[in-house]
Amino acid sequence: MKNNVRKILASVIAAALILSLPGCGSLNYAGAETPAEPEAESPAGSGEEAPAAVEAEAPAVQEAEALKEPAGDVAPSETEIQVFIAASLSNVMEKVAAAYNEKHPEVKISFNADSSGTLLTQIEEGYACDVFFSAAKKQMDTLEKEDKLLVDGTRADVVNNQVCVITLNDSGTAVTGLKDIGKASSIALADGSVPVGRYTRQAMVNAGMLKEVEDVSKITTKEISDQLGGVEISEQSNVSKVLAAVTEGSSEVGTTYFSDTYGYEDKVKILEKIPYDLTGNVIYPIAQVKNDEADETEKAAALDFVKFVTSDEAKEIFESCYFDTDV
């Protein structure tokens, strides 16, 4: 009994000693002492209580959360692709791009339109290009086989076209088509490096109007003029400039694509649609181009746009603009 009383008294005394120690805190789970937190002081002369600890940390938390949000109003998935197109595709591709952007507004499509030969040279020289849409297979073959600049598996033939002899509706020309085109006072003709110029030369050779040569694209406009009896020929650097020369009246006739007459029905008269057996098929191929400057988002958008251009939805747009989709 005495031993029990002694134990109780010892415990009471020990507890009293611990409680009497100043500034003592609690013990953590490892047995180490946790220091007591000092009382927060109010700002001098403010008469206000100090804010709670969680409130003091709020600005830092808000700043951290803000870093997670994208800067400005640009979504992370937005991107821009560079699409090089033959000049004869300008009108229809604006419509195709508009249809694509209805589904993918985050993709900005920037077009560079010119002759396929000029575009080929630009790509070879290192111009940033994601997609190439040519008016002939020749330029695409060069990019694929010689330059090795096409993304494997992305090349596809999209449309066919037809070379036409055109004039103004009220020109009063005596020309009825290709075979008597020399009757005109002046002809607008694309140079041999431009697909429509090469197709026109090929048709003239096949029709017996020009001498046969190994490479028809090398036939100069002077040689054509001489073999057609000295007719004046205005050489143009792309098909759009041929169309402009005719519609502005600076040339009596010219050769363009059937698709180029879309929207000009009230101004332009088609004298002849030159048959494919003279020109050969006028195939327009498209492909994604290797672009070392593009990030993964840009590359994915370029591939997706190529797929859309070859879709049934796009086919309807091409047909509405006088292109032949039976390729």
C-alpha cells in the first residue's frame, strides 16, 4: 500500500514540474519537441488583428494557379500551316479552307499561290512549307524522287483539269480553237515551266502545229510565234496572269484551265476545251512536305488538312468550281 501511495505522489510531482516549464510545446509523433508558435502581432497603430496564416498565403497560391493558365486568349492547340498551291487553285482552295475551318477553327491556313515551278524552286530553297498542291505531277515527282522532301504516304492525286482556249465575250475573234489560234492578233501564253504552258505546248505538238522535241517545256514563245506565222505572244509567269491578260483585253486569246473560268462566265468565252488526248491528263497531286521548322502540332494539322482535301466533302467543292474529280 505504501509503495502505491509513493508512486502516485511521484507522478503528481512530475506532472506539476512539466507544466511549470515556460514556453513548452507538444511532442511530435517521433518524440521530438515541436516549438510553440509565437503570437502574431498586429501592425503598429493599425488596431486590426493580424490575418490568419492561410489568408497570408493566398496571394502565393493564386500566383501559382495563374501560371497554369495559357497566356492571353490563344489556346494551346492553335497553329498555322503554310500551304503552297498552284495559282489555278486559288479560288477553290479558299472555299476548301473555309469548309475545313468550320470543323477546325484552331488551324490558320496561309496560302502561297504561284506557278507550280516557282513553288517547287521556293521549297527547294528552304521556304517553310507544310503542304504542296501542284498543277502537275512533274514538280511533285521532283520533290519526291530527287529532293526526298515529301512525307511518306501522304501523296495523292486530287483532281483533273482541262486546258481551254479563251477570249472575251465581245472580242469578235476569228479564232475557233487551238488549231487556228494563230489567227489572233495576240496570244497570252504561260511559259514552259508553268504546267498550263507545258500542256499547251504538248497539245500543239500532238496537233502537228509545232515540231516534235524531247522536252516541250523548252519550246520558247519565239519559236511558237515563228511556227504559227509570226503571231504576237505575251509570255506570262502563271495561269492567273494569262487570265488577267485576256480579261483586261491586252491579249485577244489565251490558254488557261477550265477551272479558271469559274466566276468569269459573264466576261470570258470558252472557244475550245482542248481534249485530253492532245494535252494528256492534267492531274493535280497534293502531299505533305517535310518541314524541319514545324512543331508536332503543325505537322499533325498539315496531315489532317491533306486528308480533308482528298475527302468526299472537298470533292463536292472542287466539282462546283469546274474541276474533274474523276482521277
